[in-house]
Amino acid sequence: MTFRTNLFAGAVALATSAIMATTSFADTVKVGFIGSLSSDTGLSTLRGAEIAIEELNAAGGVLGGKTIELVSADTGEDPTEGIKAYEYLAESEEVDFIISGSIDDVSLGWLPRMVEYQIPTLDTWTSYIGIIDNLVTDYDNYKPYFMNIASDEALATLYIDFGKDVLVDQMGWKSVVILQEDTAFGGAIHGLVAEALAPVAGIEVVDTIVYDVATVDFAPIFSNAQASGADFIYLISSVNSQVVSSQYVKLQVPMGMTGVNVAALGQEYWEDTGGAGGGISTLSPVPSVGFALDPVSQAFVDTYQAKYTSRPKFPHFNGFNAYHGLKQAFAAAEEAGGFNNTSWVDAMLGQDLVLKKDGEMWLRYAFWKPGEIEERTQRTYPHNARFDITAPYDDGAPSMVVIQWNEDGSAGVVYPDKFKTQDFGIPSWVKK
Amino acid sequence: MISKPLLRSLIIWAIFIIGMLLLPKIFALLGFSKGNLRTLIQACYLAIFAMSWDFISGRTGYISFGHPFLVGIGAYTTAILSYRFDVPVMYSIPIAVIVTMIGGTLFFLPALRIKGSYFALVTLAFMELMYQLVQVIRPDLTGGTRGISGIETLTRGAVNGYYLAVSLMLVIAFVLWAILKTRIGTALSAIAMNEESVKGSGLSTTKLKLFAFMVSACVAGIGGAFLAHYNGSIAPRALFDINFLFTIIVAALIGGSSTIIGPMIGAFFLTLLLEKLRPWLPGAERYFVYGGIALLLYMYQPKGLYAIFWQVVDRFRTRRGGQS
């Protein structure tokens, strides 16, 4: 073959592949993922979305046989990067739908961009009630936004019940010393404990010890906590929580400890603490580590664990939210004929996935409708996950559960009673 | 009568300004997505902050590690006024700039007594202090740890946002260039070389430094306030953050410190580099490449991309001269 023939053949091949690429582009629906690609949190949402997309594509595609393509935009958990990431998905990739595994301030950062572009967006991790308040006050602008985790207000309401029912009534604890990490998260949760949980449950906050996230030796901090004379420690830790947890165990601190411990939400917690994580309890959105799963959620976990070998080995709650939420978003798109604003929003509001276990409602993926009032708090939660904060939890999933790790490396749910798999307890070295 | 070098500079400025203003049209003709304009908008704001930093640190030699403190004051002041108190943006932004300049005087006080690494550390403390304060003091106003979302935006769409950002950047750049062309600019540069000699020549270095700090704070305040109204949100982690500080400094250094065009080149180069890497390296790997390229460039030519550009031009001229 001459050089000219080769050149001609190459040009034909290039043109053909370009036409094929254009054709396949037209047959594609683009989903954007926004979140951190290097955190367990972000990866849980991303992987949940990936599995849902694979299943939808394998079932013949969506919207008349189109293939779903996933595009990722990393936020690095930075609010400014979050804005850039949203702009990239909206204007460079021109995605049809966005699924988010962003943390609070990152979501708040890109939210004005969502208002501008009006791209249907589902948040699976952030639970900030302020975002739902935006829908209450300015529904038309914020209506493409959905949050399928219970908002923090609902989470706090049930958590206060735990304080009354378990910490005060069952354990007889009346005073607390708070160990708070010096972060934005620490400050926010401290407010919840000191201003809501403690006063309502009748617990006295005797001291708050703020520690730096780089702390490696917690012995003096635990000594101060003991010296405070409080009945128990309330730990607030999101960064390197495994360090403070393992030292609590190794030092055999003679006081009970509960709280919010982000490391304990993941299956890797036991490994990360070197097997020294027993007795630690934390609140967690559902489904969590130790939470008994319904058959559908269990099948998702099985697929997840067969597909991914790197951490997080077990999806965090937002992985489940992404998996079910993405499928609901496409079911709504099928009804609405695409992700066009108003009709898709109405169709999404109509989605209702009830997951049963042993014949009773276990989890529910549905949304509060605009104007619909939640009985206990007497307020509206438009486009928020339809949670239930009143026993017997037969209208929705609980807004949260409390889980506890045992000294043998197992974990179970200790509150509320319906989902309980074990009793709340104190470690073996703490005297009753 | 305008001198020849000045006339040449003005012509270059005119070409640069026209080129920047025509960019959206050129992008549209080439079929580029609007996402490219969004990237350029972020680059414009970074360029403003880098120019502001360079006006203090590049000119007078007082290395500031707390510049986000000034940017943050501007952003938070206008955000609080407009979002919490419904003050119209046409008032909230000028007030924010004035408040930032007052913040600039606080910034200036340590410069009366200390220099070098001590000054850098004190300014870093300003930033850290502000990071803590906005979370603790009146979170009902500042939005606490989560910041404020839903701040009034001045423009909608990439094209309008670009014209606003690029106009701001160009006006600021031109004004700073004009200041530096005066004797004050020469005196400021002399401070970086030998402050004692400047004092010895009868000039008040205190007044000169105060002037530099005020101008720098004014620019930071303008940039911060307009950025808040472009993004529509602010958060303490986005503004009073060490990464933000390094981005500003790296942009100024990579582009070419002690120049006006240098920080702009650096800001555009780094912002575009990071965003263009995104489709191929969506995760944190982008930052390794970004850091690697920045390091190599800095090692090759510490005076930055601006100096590299002139090296290339000089080589080209020499070669052409040799040929003729």
C-alpha cells in the first residue's frame, strides 16, 4: 500500500469513529457525581451511583434505550473547589442530573449554581436543615434539589430521645464532660449537645474540653475528663477518630463514653483502631454498620463487596442513598420524559420505595411534599427524605440509630428499640 | 508629550484589554463550551488577589501569609450586609472595601516593628484568628462553620460573569500599573531592596508602607466582595484557608513577582492547568501534576513565566538579528 492509500484509509477510519462517537453521544444520558474522590464519604456515594448505573444500563438503558454515562468532579471537600466542580459538570460536561456526596459547606457553596442552572440534584450526605429551609422560603428556585438523608433537625429530635431513654433513664447518668475536636463539625455538634440534648434530657454539662485534631496523646485529656467528676464522656470526633477511640480502650478510661465518632461509622473502624475500639458508640444515619438489612439493601451490599476491594469495604449510609436515589431519579425521568424541570420534580416527589424486612416497613425512600407537615416537629420538610421520628416507625425510616462496637469486634444497633440488635452497655473495665 | 516606551506600553495594554474582552466571542467561534469562561472567571479573581498580594509582598518585600484575612473581610462584610440586612449591593460593596482597608491598617501595624519571617508569621496569625472568630462570634450573622449561601449574585450566566470579572481585573491591573509608574512605585520597590537607604534619602517609609498596605487591602477587598457576589456563597474554610493562601502566592510567584502582568499570567496558567487536567485526572492526582509543574517552572526560572516569555522573545530576536 502506498503512503497515499494509508492516509486515505486512516482518514476514513477517523471520520467513521468520529461519526460513531457523535452517535453514541446522542444516545447517552449524562450523570454527574460531585464529591470527594479521596474520602470514604465521597466514594460511598460514587460507588452506590456506579452500581445503580450498571444495573440500569444492563437492563436495557433508560429513556428509550439510552446508556447512562457517569462523569466525576472532585471537590476535595473544599467549598471553592465544589463550585468549580459544579460549573464543570453543568457547563463543560452538560450533565442531565447530578448526584452529590458533598459535606455541608461544600453543598452550600455550589447551591447557588444549582439555582442558576436548575439541574436536578440529589444530595446523599449533607443533612443541613438550612438547605431544606431554602425550599420552604423560595420553592420555585430550589425545587430541583432533593436530599435523601433525614435533615439534622430530625436526626437531633430522635437523638434527644436516646439521651432521655438510655443515657438518663437506663444508665442513670446525670452529668457529662464533652470532648470536642477543634473543627467546624465539632463546633456544630457541640451546639446540638449543649443546647438541645443536655437541657432536654436533663443532663448537666460540667465541662467541655476542646482538643486539636493532631493530638496523639489523649492521656492528659482523659485525666482531665475524669477529674471533672462527670458521669460519662461525650466525644465529638470526625478527624482521626480512631486515635482517640483506641486510646480510650488502651488506657481503660474508667468512664462510659458515647457521642459522634465518624470513624466508627465505617466497617474499617476495627482495623483502624488495631482491634482496640470496643465499647465506642455513635449516632449514625441509616443504614449503618450493625444495622440489620432488608433483602434489597443486602443485595446491594453483596454487589458492592464483590465489586470493590478497597475502602470503604462496606458502603456508608450515603452509598445506599445514592444507589436507591439514582434509580428513583431515573424512574422519575421515565415518567416525566426526561430531566426537564417541573414535570421531573413532580415525578420525583411521587417516588416511594418501601423496603420491608420480615413483613414490616424497614426503610423507606420517599420525600416530604411541599406543605406536608411532620406531626412531631409541626413543620414542613419539602424534598427531604421521608423520615419517621415517632415509634413504631411505620411511616418511614428512622432519622438515625445509635450503634455500638463490642469488644469482640462486632457492632450492633442499640437504639431505637425497633431496630435494636443489642443493648447499650459500658466497656468491661468500667465499674457500674 | 508621551514618551516612546510609555506609548508602547499603552498600545500593549490596549491590545491586551481588547483581546481579553473579545475572548467570549473567540470561544463561541471556536465552539468552546461556556465552562471555559467559568474557569477564566475564577482565574480573573485569583489574578486580582495575586496582584493585591504582590503589591505588598512583591514590591515592599513584606511577605504576607495572611492575605486571605483581607479577602475574607471584604467577602464577609458585603455578604452579611446584603444577606442579613438587605443593604443594596451598590452600598454593601463600597462599605466592604472600606472595612477591608481598616483591616489593612491592622495588618500594617506589625510592619512598623518587624520584618521577614516574623512578619509573615504574624500575618498568618491574623488569618487563623479570623478563621476562628467568624465561626464563634455571632454565628447568626456569619453563618458559623457553614458560612452563608444564597447571597445576591450580580450576574447570571458565564458571559456576563466573565465581563464583570475581567473588567474588574483589567481596571485594577491598569490602576496598579499606573501607580507603579509614579515615583511612589519606585520608592516602594526601593523599600524591598534597602529600607534603611530609603529612610536615609528623606522619604517616610512608614507612609509609603501604609500606602502600599492600603492599596493592597483595597484591591483584596474589591476582589473578595465581588467574588462573594459571584459565587453566591461564602464559607470560612473557603476563605481563611492555608490552601487559598498558597494558591494566591504560587500564582504571583509562578507568573512573575514584582510585575503587574506576572500575577495575572500565573493565575490564568494555574487555574486553566488545574481545570484542563480534570477530565483526565478527576481526583487529587491533578494536584501532584499541578505542584510538579509549578515546582519545575520555579526551579527553571524563579522570576516566573513572565521572565520565561521575555527569554524566548530575546532568543528569537537574537536569532533573527544573527540571520539578517
